Amino acid sequence: MDWGKIFGCAVVVAGGLASLAAWSPAAAVTAAVDPVTGLPEPGYAANIPVTVPVTAKVTPNCGFDPGNLPSGTLNWGDLNNAFDGQVNFGLRCNTPLNVGVVSSNGGLKSGASVASGYTALRDYQVELFLQGSPATADANCFASALVSAGGCSFRGPATSTASSGGLFLNGTAVNAGGYVSGSFIRVHDSAYAGANTLVASPTYADTLTLTLSAVI
């Protein structure tokens, strides 16, 4: 899609040469000027409107701040307790955008053997906040809804469609310095209250992957 497109600019050319356009004296659709006097010839229009289509484009420029990426590791202690932490990042985009999130395990998962009445999967909540200039967007889902078949509104990968494929920021994210800070992904949950007991293991883990797409 072309951006910055300007349609139908009308340019009035006064005293133009007859060779600018095909014409006939009967139609009187163009201008004719006496080369000696510089005056319009009788029976011809003194000027003609000329429509000049002008087109241009601005290429979408959309990405995470390389100096402030959504990258890092959050380490928790006992998963029976409540926990809360976040990773901050910056954005730059000269269009509206989507940011999508995918969970690799749908929760904090261990490979430990599980007996009846126990579980090795601990679900948790994920909040995604996007800071634009000045628009913002915010949503919260459980990690179990961020897998490939999950139903979270911002489950990725991000797409270029406003109505799906990530959390939609309805505005740009640009400033004088280029990147806009203030976005974050937050991992949190209250104390565990599941029906099954969490099996003891030091290997509970999950990976959240963020993707970004311009919406044009």
C-alpha cells in the first residue's frame, strides 16, 4: 500500500503553449497565445486546468528497540506462593501495530514424573502493555491461553490484521529519539490453589515469545 498519496492536484497553467495538448479551434479547449503580443488569441480559452496525479510512499518502519528488547529471565522461588515480575521494552513504529505472545508450555512446566493427585504444570497470568505516542493498549491472559490452540486475544504470532494476531495498538510509536519506552510484559499470579498438588521439582519453566507486525 502506498502512503502519503496525494490525488488530483489541479495546476492552472496560464498562457501555455498550444503544443501542450491536442486541440482544435472548434473545441476551444486549450490556450493559444500570440507570440508577438503575448495576448490570448480570440476564440480560445485564456488558461486551462491540468490535473497532475502525484504519488509517493512511506515505507513502514516497525520494530523493537534493540537497546531495550523484551528479553530476560524471571526466576521464582516456591511456585506455591504468589509471584509478580515484568520485562520492559521499547517500540518504534510509524503505523499502528500488533504485538503477539506465544507460550511454549502453557504454564510453568516440569518434566518430573507425576503420580495421581499431583501436577507438574503451574498456570500463571500474563499482562501485555504497549506504550505508543500517545496511544496505549493493555490486556491480560493466562499462559494456558497462549499456546497454539489458546483463545487469548493477543496470542501470536503477530499479524498485519487489526482484528487478530496480537494486541492492537491503534496509533504510532515514535518520538524524537526514535523509540518509545514504557511497554512491558508482566508475569504474575496469586498463591497456588489448584486441585492437584504441585510435584516437587527444580525444573519448572516456560518461554514467552513476542512478535511484532505493522498493521497497514
